[in-house]
Amino acid sequence: MWQMTSPWYEPIIRGTVVYLFIFLVVRILGKKKLGELALFDLVLLIIMSAAVRNAIIGLDQSITAGLICVSVLGVLNTLINNLSFHFRWFEKILEGQPEVIILNGKIHKKVLKREKISDAELFEALREHEIMNPEDVKCAILETDGKISVIRYVH
């Protein structure tokens, strides 16, 4: 139960590699995916977690190996959060930057295309802010967490 069948450092290496890989995959998915978790995104996350289970633990089913992996994942997460907090350049690499999608009523189509935001999704976000016309928007920003902040013109 407690006796590990693999060397103590193996779950550390496995956990680190899988954590960094999944972090990279989620980062590549883009900002929009972080702000909106659709049903198929949830299914993907569940399947990913099942797929990497053996990659993290390997053949070692001991409680010790599991505790080491959980500890490694927690330490990595804390380390990345602290680095992001203390170093702006690191945060910028990991989380990206907010993107202006509407400025002075003009929609920036290139940004929408790059961030894979459809017109329907943009107009839905505007309606959530009780805006029906993009021309009423002073500035709309796609935040790093995938949410869209909207500042309307004051008339």
C-alpha cells in the first residue's frame, strides 16, 4: 500500500512533464476556451484526465506515489502562480495579453479571427452588457481569462 514499486523521483518527473504538457495544450486552446467551457470542452478535459492518469503514476499504484504526484502538482502550480505574480514578463508568456476587439465602435475582425471568436459570440457578449449595436461601444476587450469586458459610450 505504502511501498513504492518505482524510484521516488519517477512520479516527480512524470507529474512535472504531464503538468507542463497539459498547461501548454490548454494555453494553445486559446483565451476563449478558458472563459467559456462548452459541453465538448468538459468532455475533453475528462478524457484528458483519464488519458494522463497512467502517464503520471505509471505502474506504481502505491499511496506514496499518489501523494508525491499530488504534492508535485501543487508545488508546480504554486511556483507558476508566484512567478506570474512577481514577474510581469512571465505572466505575459503564460497568460497572454488582453486584446482589443472593438474600439470606438469599430470591430477588429483580425483579432476575432485570430482568437476564433465568431460574430455570433461577439454579439452575444454585447447583449450580455445590454448593448445591441457595436457602434455604441467605446472599447471591448477580450481578457486573458476569456471574458469580454465592454465599455459603452456615455451619451
